[in-house]
Amino acid sequence: MSDEDIKQRRRCKCCNKLYDYAVQNSHSTRFFCEDCTDLSEPIRKVLATFNKRLVEIENQLKPPQKGSGAK
Ligand SMILES: [Zn+2]
């Protein structure tokens, strides 16, 4: 087993950025990337709310995938 097995690709709840979790010398947590862990909790909360809405809007803009969803 190498370190690579432990690392995980995660998406930050605040800024929607992809980051590697469980990297040495990184402050990132399970839910937030390194940049966002430095922010204070109220700010993270607001950003997470905005990000959630953005993701919802993005999903609505995407054309429905073929084969999925039987209508
Ligand atoms: Zn982030």
C-alpha cells in the first residue's frame, strides 16, 4: 500500500474546487479545500449555501441525459 491509496479526490463544499484530501502538509478537511479551511465558519456557511445553489442551477441547465429517467 502506498500513500496514493489513502488520498481522495474531493470537491470543496465552499468553492466547488477539486482537491486531494489526506495530503501531507495540507490543511484541507473532508469537506473543505485548503483555501476554505482558513476561512471563518460563518463565511464558510454562506459560501456553502451559495455553492449549493450554483450546483442546483448547473444541474438544471444541463440537458437531460439519455437513458436516465424514464418519463
Ligand atoms: Zn474551497
